[in-house]
Amino acid sequence: MIRSRLTLLGSALAVLALSTVSASAAGLSKGTPDIKSAGALAFGPDGVLFVGDTASGSLFAVATGDTGPFNSGTLKVENLGKKIADAIGTEREDILINDLAINPKSGKAYVSVSRGKGPDATPVIVRVDNSGKVEPLSLENVEFAKTSLPGVPESSAPRNARSEAITDLAYVDGRVFVAGLSNEEFSSRLIAIPYPFADAGKGTSIEIYHGAHGKFETKSPVRTFAAYEIKGEPHLLAAYTCTPLVKLPVAALKPGTHYKGTTVAELGNRNKPLDMIVYNKDGHDFLLLANSARGVMKIKTEGVDTAESITSRVADKKGQTYDTIAELKGVVQLDSLDKGHAVVLVQANDGALNLETIDLP
């Protein structure tokens, strides 16, 4: 999306010395953030990295000190998991890659990782430059800020709801939008948090019509979303499992309210959307959406401004049309690099994850 992701917290692997953004300018203070898990990532202004922490139910802002210049070279690393494991002194099988984000100031890739399994896993963040160098990001004595999210599901909540307290992030016009689940009756929500951080107030509970299920739903979280301007007004285009695409005007996402989104497409059932960006090519806007079962979709945005909501059962597909990009197979994460390119994380047949730069289709 236009937004659009290992660092051991102990000092033993805090090997990367970074300059920092002025605390007075960015609302940050110096210290070591108590990040319990590193999941969804997004970049804000001046190289500030937002980190979703579902274990603590918090959102962090960390000054990476990586403020450019932008390097227009390509990013390419084969078997990134092994390179990360080598950089932090463990085995590939002992890490789980969670998210990818490209710093728009420098063109470097940031990857969030869990070292180990279960609740005892250690959060790590690494960054990758276009020489293929992989290095852990130090969180020792950095400029950072933290805000706690209200009403996150308990760790013992059914269906592992706590792990979905934060499913995706995006920084849009001075606010960080956080998608995920709450512990409320209508649990699917979006929270807009001003940056520099103010208290994270109540979010907006979101209701959608799910064509494949033939009913309105309030408990399925947004899996991935992108910011998109429609008739001069900011919107979010959000993708859900199985696979509704929903239009949400930012102006309607008011704290403590309930909003019914406009389902503008059913992209095919038995599928989980993974990551999404917006881009322009030849004067037309498109969404590029990676999926678990239906490949990478190039979705047309023409007509999305006037599209009315789908409100009846859909057997397979309806609404905004798309092409499946046949040559893009195994894509599990993606983010924009520049106007003509994206960076993708591709799972090979042997299970290895490769970082690649592609031409936008």
C-alpha cells in the first residue's frame, strides 16, 4: 500500500550505530523500547518506523536515523531467512519473518522477525541495503515513542484473536491507521492515531457485507489495506479473507463509532490477502494484491468512486476486475520501492524466502 516492515533487544547484537531524529521535532524520547513482538511495519516521516506489537497491544515509533539519500538500485537477496539467521546468530528454522517495509527516504528494506517460537519468541528487526547487506537494527538508546491500544483481546481469547490485534498499519496524512481486532462485540476495527502520538482513543468498528458468505460481518479483521484518494477525499481500500475488497472514507472513521463499508469487489473465496500497494502506470491507478491462494492480482480502480456495495451472495467474483500476474508466484510480502518498482518477498519451492525487486506490471 502507499505505506504501505531483526533486532535483539539485548545489547549483545546491538551492532548497528545509528544517528537519531530530534526528539523535540518528532515527539520522541531517548531510551530502549520494550517491544515484546515485532509484527506489522510502516514508515512515517523522517525515517521513523512504526512497529505493531500484538504481545503488548501497543504501537511503537522508532527513529531509525535512516533519512537518505535514496538509493535507486535494486534490492535482491537470495535465501533472506538464512542471511537474517546468520546475522543474529541462529538457524533459519528458528526465525519467522512477519512483515516487510521499504523506507521511502533511503530505499532500504526493513523486516520484522520473531526469533524462536510461541510467547517466548524474541522480536528482531533487520534492514537490507541494495548491496545485499543484512544487519540488525539496534533498539538500545534510540529515540522512540509508544502508545497502547485500548480494548485489545486477552491473550487467552479464542481463535488466537490477540495475535490479530494489529493486522496492518499505514501512515496517512499525519495519522497512523491500525487495523485489527478488539475485545468488543463488533470486534473488527480501525484506529486512527495522530503522530506524534496522542492517546489512542477508541477505534471505529467496521461492518462489511461478505459476498462469499452471503451476510454482513463485524468480526473478520482487515488483513491488508492501502490509502487511496477518491474525488479528492482520502479513503482506505481494505481486503479481507475470502476475499472482499471494501471502500472506507477516512472522514467516516470517527472514534467510538460504527461504520458500514462499501464492498466494491469479491475477488474469490478460499483465499487470504497478504499485502497490497497502490501504484500508477500509464496514467491509470491499480492495486497490486498478494494472496495466499490466488496469486498476485492487478486490480483496476476505474469505477471505484461510484461503485455501490455488493449486498447479495456471490459465488466467486464480482465488482472491480483484475488480472492475475502469472509470473509472480509465491509472493508473501510486497511494498513500493519507487514509481516503477516494488520489492517482493517470494517463497521458493524449497521454502526459502528471496527478496527481489520487480517492475510494476
